[in-house]
Amino acid sequence: MVQIDLVDGDVMLFSFQIETENVQGITNFSIEGKTLRLTNLHLQGSESGKIGRKILWEMAKDLGKQYQVEQVVIYGGRRTTGKYKGQVPSPITIKIE
């Protein structure tokens, strides 16, 4: 489960454990109707390459359930590591069941 560590205005700091991976995140956020928007999302795990789409989806679905929305739209921040360093990822929409 995602633990929200701090909310200050539209900034959220959070953390979660998935399998053996401890992940921390920071994002700007807003709720518009039944949509949770995460803007400039940055995630950090214990090692590069450990955080993939599966972890991103699980994190988003858990936050969506906590905020009782129907979808989460993620606008990732500029990549600071990895193969695509410096690039901004395309937005992702995740439906919450």
C-alpha cells in the first residue's frame, strides 16, 4: 500500500514497498472530478532499472483507490537517470477498477 508521507499544497511525498523494492516518490497532484492527476512524477528505487511499468501501475491503482477516483493520469517528470535521461515520458492514463 502506498503511504502518503507529506502533502504540502499540491506536492505529495509518498513511499511504498513492492516485493523487495522500497520506492519513494514525489509529485504535484490535483483531483479534477473523478481523475487524479500526478504531474512531474519522480520515483526512486534502490537500484536503477528496478522500477518498471508494473510497479508504476500498482502504485497508481493504489493511490486511485485511496483518493476514490476512476482514473489516474500520470505526467512524468524529466528523466534523471537511465537510457532515456533528459526526456519527458508520454502521459499515461490508468483506469481504477
